[in-house]
Amino acid sequence: MNYIAVDWGTSNFRAFSVREGLVVNSIQDDCGVAKCKPEQLPEILRQQISRLEESRDKDLPVILCGMIGSNIGIADAGYIELPLSFSELLGKGRVLPGILPNPVTLRPGICDYRVNEICRGEEIQLAGAIALTESSHFAAVGTHSKWMTIDRVKQQVMSLRTLITGELHHLMLNHSVVGKGLPAQQVSHSAFIEGIQQSLSFSAQSTDLVSELFRSRGRYILNKLDKTSVSSWLSGLLIGYEITQGCSENQTICFIGSSILLPLYQQACEIIGINCTTLSAESAVIAGLNEVFRHGA
């Protein structure tokens, strides 16, 4: 399994040279799809790929995944509809001739028309997580957390749900009255825990998320929350809400994410009483792409 993988999202670009299923070289940049004009994308891809010495091997296939295959990307690879089989999940996708000297394919996303859900990029993490774990419930956490379930007996991806935890946190702090005039934020372990505990009140219906988001401002105005700890409190509130909305008590969730986020989700699960395991996003992506190339679809 020798190939070049490009994970090109809205904000960032990453490329990996993979030999015998292992990453031997990698590059990254902040030239995300949303930051570039569509007509610039082929040339940016050529420039970035040239930074990898392995790209000189013109027979080495290149596979693109993420937002580069969306309607704002290099081409629209479309979506595969749920429920879908593992074999469909592992397809390489659309052939893109003439972009590079190397053979290039563009991965599609997945969608669920029944509930108007779409996903692009995290489906590769899911493919890797299926191979690396025995779980049937997954959450690829981040800006737009994707909660996905599979049926291992039927070998199908069954459901998809998005919870915009990271984006909502950013919006509240940077584009709402909640964050107006706040000083530089500091990590607060205690505030994070308090936020998680407050999220548990939603299940008792004694309050709701929309109210508590605004009340975070009331908390620091009334001196019940340190002004430097609002970010941590909101993180606890939103992560706690995400977990309680995303799973039930009898499920074990496999969280896929960064080394920064995964410990936060683990701690929240301990407080809420949910069983969980974790898997790094990079490990899941490479394992997923290895599965794509192993199946040769």
C-alpha cells in the first residue's frame, strides 16, 4: 500500500506519503479550501504535492479526501447515501485526470437524506476506526462533531448525526455578546467540570442549552464565574450537551479526534457516566485510507 493521501479541509491542508501502510513523510499548510479561489486549487495542489519527495514517483497514486471534494473544492465528488455498505464506504471515488502526473482520485462524502445530514472527511476516519476497533458507535469530534453508528453483522453504516460543538463554542466567544469585552482566556479545570455538570440539568428539563449559553454571560457579570474561565465553562457545557445528546447510557462510544480534545471528552464521559474509548484522528485517517487501497475499489 504505497500512495499519497491528501486531507484537504476548509481551513487546512495535510498530505502524507504512505509506504507499506505507514506514514514516511508529511506536510501541512493553512491553505484550506475556503481560503482559496476554486480556480487556484489545482495549482495549489501541484505546489503542495511537490514538497513531498515521494511525489517524484509518477506511478504513486494520490487520493484526495475532505472538503476538496465538495461544491467549493476542486470538483464535487457527491455523497453516498446511508445506509451504505462497508464496501461502498471503501470506494476510492472519482478519477481526476490531468491534475497531476500521478493518478488522482477524489473521495465522495456520505449523507443521510432521511434527516438531511452530510459528512465529508470524517467517513475516512470511520473506515479506519472500524478496522482498528470493535466499537459500533463512533464520534469524530471537533468543529462539527460527527456521530456515526454501524451494524457489524450487516456490515453497514446505519446513521449519521452532526453536533456543531466546536463552531458554536467559537461563535459564542468571538461573535456574540457573551464574549464581548472578555480578557484573554485561560484553561480552568474547575470551570470545565462545572460546565459539564450544568449540562446534566438539560435531561431534567430544568433549563435548556439556549438559555444556558446566554447565562454564561450572566455568570461572570454576577461574579459567579471568573472572566478568564468562560471558554472552559462553555467547553464543558457544550461537550457535556453533545455527549448526552449523542449517546445512551448502555453504549460505549469510540471518540476520534486530536490529542487536545480527546482527554476533554474522556473526562466528560467519566462525570456523565458513559463508557468510552479513544482513537487519534491521524491514526484513523491513515488506517481508513489503507483499507481503501487494500480493497482496491
